[in-house]
Amino acid sequence: LDDVECVSYTSSAQALEWCGSHTPDVVVVDYNMPPPDGLEFIERFRSDPLNAVVPIVMVTAEQQRDLRYRALELGASDFLTKPVDLIEFRARIQNMLALADGRKKLADRAAWLADEVRRATDGIVAREKETIVRLMRAAEFRDHGTGAHILRIGKLSAALGAHAGLSEPVCEMLQMATPMHDIGKVATPDAILLKRGSLMPHEWEIMRQHTVVGFEILKDSESELLQLAAQIALSHHERFDGTGYPHGQKGQAIPIAGRICALSDVFDALTCGRPYKDPWSIERAIAHIDAGSGKHFDPDLVAAFHTALPDLVEIKRQHPDPVSEETYGYSNHTIA
């Protein structure tokens, strides 16, 4: 046969060993061979998933019907009858090789399509991330922000989630969804949102509605990401002891994403400077969070916060606010 490399063995054991490191296009095997015989050869050859679709032609005598049935059960593709006719042999092998070549081209095409789909999906995700960041920056600028906070809150939440034992895919979702936690503030009146000084009780009631508004904005999406963002928007001001809002949820009833966002948000807010306040030191923020363990914050997440602290501080260094980039005052023994 033209353009065909034939690899032959008189020992079936040696042939199996060769097949362990090579993938043939067609296998021709006789039943009457030293151990392993033809049937055992087929069974052992097919046990390798890489050989699941390789055609196998078995040479048998015409009267060996039961043997053929057993060979078919084990994975034989075709048969040649002894004595083997050379013309028939060439035709059968050429047909098998043509099928193998077609399968290879189809597999290559499928791999190419899968790669194109992956690249297109990655592009969609990247554009979705960019859209989220830009929309959240617009909301953040209304609230005395610089825009860097929404980048930090996602990264801080993902890092905290990782130290709390969440899987990498969940942490990636947290990084994308958490920046939307305050989207409901787009409905908060400027007179309240931008007010200098303390809010009146009725103004606090209006401010607290941003959690419900954010949930209403995001809740009906088919996107898993936006569904998680809706959950975070609604629950990130709940407190572990049940004194939070809007529903006074308590303990584990608060979604884990909301509990993570609550701690990350407070840590970032305390250690950032704003026109109306100076940044707290890392030590002071740690003391505040420790004091809130079991009250404002999930104690298990507070423990994870301590192990995650070097990563959290590094995130803040990489994404500083222009008004607070001079220092984050911390001591080595605090974050070690």
C-alpha cells in the first residue's frame, strides 16, 4: 500500500507493548497466536481509551462463527477469511485507513471549533467584566469614590474566599460579582448620598434601601454572575448577630458571598482615605474587625481574614486611591 507504514510483529505481546506508546491507524490480528491470542489482544488493546476507535481486522477461518461473534463483542471491526485474498486485503485496509483519516480530520475540526468557541467565550467574559467595571465606576464616583474601590472589593473578596476554602471558580465569580454590591445607590437621592455629616433616621431608612434596589436591578437575569451579584447586593449589610439590614438575617442564613463582601467592604472602607476622613492603620482596622467577630462578622471569616491579610494588604498596595496612596501604616508582626 502506498504511503502506509507497516509495523509487524511475530509476538503479540511485543505488538501490545508497541501499541502502549503508539496509536496505529489500523490493526490486523490473527486469532491463532502465542499468548495473548487474538481475542485477548483485542480486549487488552481496547482497554486503552486512546484505542477505542482504532479499526481492528481479525483473520479467522470461515467456520469459526462463535469466535467471530466473541471478537465482535470485544471490539473487532471487520474480518478476513483464511486463506487471505491479497486483493480483498488491500481493499479492506484501504477502506479502514480512509475511515481513520476521516475520523482524524473530524477530530481536528472539532478541536479547532472548541478552541474558537473558547476564544469567543473568553472575549465575551472579558467584555462583560469591562462593562461591569465601567458601570460600577460610574456608581462609585457618585459616592465620594475614586473608582479604585470597586477593583479592590472584588479582589479582596476573592482572596478572602480562597482563604476561607472556596473553590477557584467560585472565587473568580466573587471577584466579578462583588463590585456590584452598591449598584442600588444609583437610586439614592444626592442630598442623602452626598451629605456631609450624620444622616437623620429617616435618611438612614432611605439609604438602606440601596440593598433592595440593587437586588431588584439584578435579580431577574439569566446570568449566574448577575444572580450572585443580586444576592450580594441584598445581603452585604446583614450582620452575623442578626442586627443588620434589610431583613435582619442571622449567622449562616446570610449567604456566604454576602458575609465575605461585608468584611471585605468594611476593611477597605476603614483603611481608605476620603475627603471627609483619614485612612485607618491596618492595626486599627484589624482591631475593629476582631471586635466585630460574631457580631458584625462571621467568626470563621475573621479567622480566614487573618491568614489572608498579607494578600489583602498587597491588593491595596496595587490598587490605591489617589487620596490615600502615601501609606497604609502596618507593622510586619501584624500581617505575618
